[in-house]
Amino acid sequence: MGEANLAPDPYVLLMKDHKPICRTQCLNPPAELPKCWSLSDIVPRARVHILGDLPSCFLSPAPESSRDKCEWGRFLTYLQKKDSVGIAKVKSCQFYILPPDKDSNFSHVQVVYRVEKTCSGNDGQEHCEDNGSPSDRFQGPIEDHHGGNTATETCRRHQPIAAKQVPPSEKNYAQAHPSYLETLGQVHYAWIFGAIAELVDNSRDAEATRLDISIEEIYSKRAGKEIPMLSVIDDGHGMIHQEVEKMVCFGHKKPEVDDPDRIGRFGVGFKTGAMRLGRDALVITQTNDSRSIAFLSQSLNEGKDNLEIPIVSYRRKGQFMEVDTSVQSEALAKYNLKVIKEFSPFDKYLIGAKAGLFRENRTGTQIFIWNLDEWGSQYCLEWDRGLTGGSSFHKGDILIRSRRLRSRPGQISKTVFLDYSIRSYLEVIFLVPRIRIYLQGSLVKSRPLAKYLNQTSEATGNIMGKRVHLTLGRSQLEFEQANCGIFLYWHGRLIEAYKRVGGMIHNGDWGRGVIGVIDVTDLMNEGNGRVGVHNAKQSFLDCEPYARLEAWLGAKADEYWTNNFETLKLKKGGSLYKPDHEWVQCDKCRKWRMLSSGFDVKTLPEEWFCYMGPFNGSCEIPEQKVDRGVITVSAKQNRQDIKDVDDDAMINSDGLLVTSDHIESVSDTWFVIGISDEDSNQTERDGKRDLKRLRKGLPRACKKGP
């Protein structure tokens, strides 16, 4: 220890965060006393195991001003109230300032200390000097991990003399200030549903088949009243202790490859999502062999200088769960559980009740969030349980109270439900939905958009050497709400909705009712594990592939609108334009089954399986797909509109009507034209449409030749 850090007198300046607390006098000091102690941490007494037979000293106040005297009293009051220990480390010395007794007048405070051994060596020999107890010495060979040789050490480095702490692997502290939790929540500040989407993504990555999202009232002892609590519960594979630590702590290595089967990759989704929704979050997760409870809380960390994240882990032994001592001590688990019960609405009975939900599926993860974000004097979210009895007329929902729409260039519509209705958002969040999502107790009916359009057209392109595939079509509902745009998916998850491109940006009515669907996973993969997606997963990065994609989408959307403008005239209040095909999803295999376009899916039961009509099949049958290059037009038209069309008329690949005068250039693609006469009694009786199908080549009656 350098002479500059030693004082010839017993006076010590006590500091915290580079600010002085008070000048003190050390009674019965160690041989060499540093003149300045800077507190590096304040931790609960339960975390520091004091060895009673080791040396100690005392500090008494020696204030130089009234401010010093006041700060001394505040410091000791805090230690006494929190039953905590102040830790100061100065080079080879580490001091533990113990909390005063309840009846103390703060005239002095006890300090235990340890002095680490200092070693110096020449010619390969290490000579260690022990400033503490002789009984701490030991001799024995140790492995030199740097050189690969074996050296003889005559003393143990960093051997505690006066106190020892819980091993670093058991600490529940991340090196971050608690205010960082609030900063993380601002990632989804613009749109709170992005926070819920983060939790949904985690459930899908855990291969869950069912996800329940709800808000319910729960009594809080700290608040003294019932408070709303958001719960997100899935039946995925759960997490082991190390995975829970990774989820709640900060910073880990990003994946080196872009896994198309996983959405999560940035390592911040749970933290940014949970802290946007509320101030406190509890996670209960279970695998086949373990169970863990983690507590990420702003309330717990108020007034602290370092972030504490309690975790309690158990392992299965027979039919019971016991504390997993391979990852934490019994004492630490007991302390963490006590903190969780003190700062959350969960007592041992409620924790047991929630853990009981795992009995049926054995594995899964439950996330509970309370002290929800506020909007003025109310909460940012509002919720409705809907009608009881499984009614399909009015199902429960969770809404954004402000009903504000997201900003999109060129948008004139004031009706965009998915901007403020979580049910509407969850209906289209996945390109190919597989997971069953229940919101406020009722099933969310997924809508894979590409299957719910009519007069569809598909376009394939090449952008920077990567193939992209776009599906365009029209929607009667979106037409009536004056909406249009492209839905962009990445890894099968919706990133941008109603993105206006081409003429849609500059003209509110251009492309009205036209919807596009595209997955850009490959295009946004930049290689080396980098992707062109913002970590909030609600937008794309400003990069060359995205700029080129925007231009390509604009050209294709404008081309579709120009070629189909006449046939896409939809009149508000007119006939309902059904999708080209009706689809229904099996509640067992989660495969989508294609039904005839004339079938009314509203007549199907709430839970439908492959063996039921009108499919009458089995779950083993592969999922159907509409062949590319097929355009079906099922819109209703008046007979007056087609009275001049000859028998050999057809629809070309751009959706335009072609007569026999232009039939020489027919392609090999199949085409279908559906013409229904809404004034024809015969059509109403038969319930059939006039169809004309044209296969490869020309009709025999139209062929010209010698």
C-alpha cells in the first residue's frame, strides 16, 4: 500500500459516490489505516457472514461542520433501518460498517475488516506477506493457469480476515443503476402493445401451444387495496436457472446466426416489455426438473445504488421441489423469497396457487406485472372481460386508453383497430398462426392475412440477390375503413402494418382497400448474425435492402392498382366481397384448412377439428396451399357489366378482362372467372356461380388454323 494513502493519525474521511459523508476517528485501528474510505456498496446484513473471532475497530464522528454531523446521522439511520452493511474497499483493505443497535445514540459504530495478502516475487518465487491472522496461512501446490506449470504458493490470496461475503456466483446484483429499468421501458414508449408483443414472442420461441393474456384485480398489502395485474401465461418448455438469469440480467452475446425459427435475439425483450407495462414483474417458470422465481422490480430498488434482482430456484426430487443448492445457498434462497413476499402481492399461498397451474402441463412460464403504467389519473390500458358464457358477439379486450393512431405517411383513415385493440393486433401478429391465444378468457380468432383477401395476385422479385414474394389483394373491410398498405413480417412476426408505398403515400384514396403481405426474413439478414430490424421489433433499420424493398413494393402496388382499378371499385354498403377461399384452423394440429368460398365459416363451432365438416378429414393430411399464378375473382357483379363479354372471355394474369379477339397471347396459367347475377332468381335458388375455366392452351372452338 502506497504511503500517499496512509495517515499518521487515526482520522478517516468517509465518502459515498465521490461525496463526503463525515470525517471520523478510528478507535483501535489496524496497523496501516487508509485515510479515505469510499463506500462501494450497501447490502443487507444477511448477505455478509461475519466471522466473530476476527479483528474489528470502531468509528466515531469527528465532524468539521454541522453538515458532516447531519450526514453521519442520516447514514447510520439508513443502515439501522435497512439492517444493512456498508462496504468500503481501499486497495488491500476491505471494511464492513455494521448497522448500529436499536438503542444506539450513533456515538460510534463497529467495523470489521479484512486485509488481503500482498505478494511480490522475483525469479519465479512469490513471497506473500500476511497482515492478518497467522491461522489463515496454508501451503500447497496450485495450478498456474497462465503458464501451464505448477507453482508453490505460501499463502492464499484474498483470504478474508474479518468477514466473508456470499460467493459472487450467488449475488443477485447486476452492475446497473436501478434507474436503468425505467430507461428500458422507454423502448416501447411510442406504442405499448409492442411491449406485450415482446412477451408473446418469448412464448412462441418456447414452443408454447397456448397463451393466456388477461388483466385481473389482486389485493396488494403495500397499496392497501386491490390493484390491476397483467398476467401472461404459456405452456412452453420453461426455463432453467441459468436461462432465467440471462433473461433478467443485462447484456449477453448476440447469436452469430439468424435462426429463422426464433424471434428473440437481442436479449432485452422481457425487460423492455415488462418495464414499459408496469413497475414490477414476477416470473414463475418450470421445466420437467426445475422451477424458478425471479423478481424484476423498480419498487424494490428505490433508493439503491445498484440493481438487485432476487431469484429463487428449486429442483425436483421425486414429487416435491426443494431449493437447488447447486446454484444458491439455502440462506440466499430464504432471503430472496422474503424480499419477494415483502415487495409484491405474492405470499407463499399465492405463489403455491400459481405453481399449481403447472400440474396439468408440467412446464411453462407465468409472468405477472403490476403497478401498471398510468395515463393521467387512470391506467394507460383499459380492459373489458366481455360477455360471459363464451359469447362470440362481444369478447373481452385490452385497449389503449388514448385510442391514438400510429403515424403513417399518407394515412387519412381514423379507424385502425389494431393500433389500440390488442385483440385486433393479435389476430394478425403471426404470418402463419400456430399458437392458441386467449385474451380475457376468450379465444383470439387468428387471421392469416394472405388467406383473407380476394382477387389476389402474387409477385416475385429479386432484391440484392435475394428472392422476395408479395401477395396483393383487396379487402372489403379495409376499403370501408379507408385503409390500405403492406403488412411486413420478419421471422413470421408482424413488424410493420399498413405501410403505404408508391402512390398510397401521396394520395389518400390511391390503393384504397388493397392489402399486401410479405415476409422479409431473408432480405433483412445481413450476415454475421446481424439483421436489419430495430430491437423493439416494430420497425426496420434504415439500410439499403429496406430502401430497395420500399421502391419495389411501391412499383408492384401501383401496378396492381392501375391494372385492377375498374374491377376494384367497391361501394360502401354494397355486397360483401368474400375472400377467394374460406379458411378454418384446427384446434388440435393448428393446420389451416381451405373451404369453398361460398361456405359461411360463422356457422362453425368455437372449437373446430379436422374430422368435422365440411373438411371431414384428419390431422395427418398436409396443409393446403393456393398455387401461385392463380387469380380468383369471386366478387359479385351485375349482369349489365358483363353483357358484352363473349363466351371465350377470360381474366389475364394482371387481372384484366381479355376477349377472344386478344386470345392469341394466352399464357399457360389457369384462370377462373366467377360471375354472379344478384338479380337472377335462378342463381339465388341454386346458390351456384357461373364459372368458366380455361386450361393450358386455347379452347378448341377458338383455335385458328388451316
